[in-house]
Amino acid sequence: MLLINAGTSGQDEDACTVEDWMAYDQAVREAGVWVSGESLADLVTATTVRVDRDGKRSVTDGPYAETREVLGGFYVIDVPDLDVALDWAARCPGARGGGSVVVRPVADFDA
């Protein structure tokens, strides 16, 4: 899975364009490695749920993470190894402009 972390405002000196995203999306699909992926809605639409030790739920607007990046979306790709996944991550427009792409395998509980 490629987790795309967008840089916050002020970090977009190398920001990508919509056309960059469209080209990348097309390349992933044409290469036959695309499994699924989505762009997430604006951060202001987020809600965070936490449950304490007593089972009491608290709900707050927004993620309010102490980070300079926000999760903007993801791609699930099917590639033979980590090196290929890293190549796709490096090509991702989200890796530019203060952003990053985290590469993580999807857990396989049947293995």
C-alpha cells in the first residue's frame, strides 16, 4: 500500500498538478499493478473517535494530529517486491512538494 501524505501549506514549492496525478494514475493502471485507491476528502470533513480504558467514547472534529503532513489518499498496488513498490512510490506526485509516500505491505492473515 502506498499511503500518500500531503505536505501542509507552505511546503508546496514542488507541488504537483492535477495533470501529474492523472498521468500517474494512468501509468499505475496501464502497468497492471493497480488494485485499488482513493483520494480522501478535505481534512475539515474528518472526525476522530477515541475510546478510553473504561470504554467511554469521545468524538472530536478533525484529526488534530501533531504532524506537518496529512493523509491525502492511498493506492493499493500488486507488485513482486519492495524494490518495485519503492519505484512506484518515488514516481508518485505525492512524494514531492513536502509530501511523502509511505510504503507498507497489506497484512495477510491467511498466510
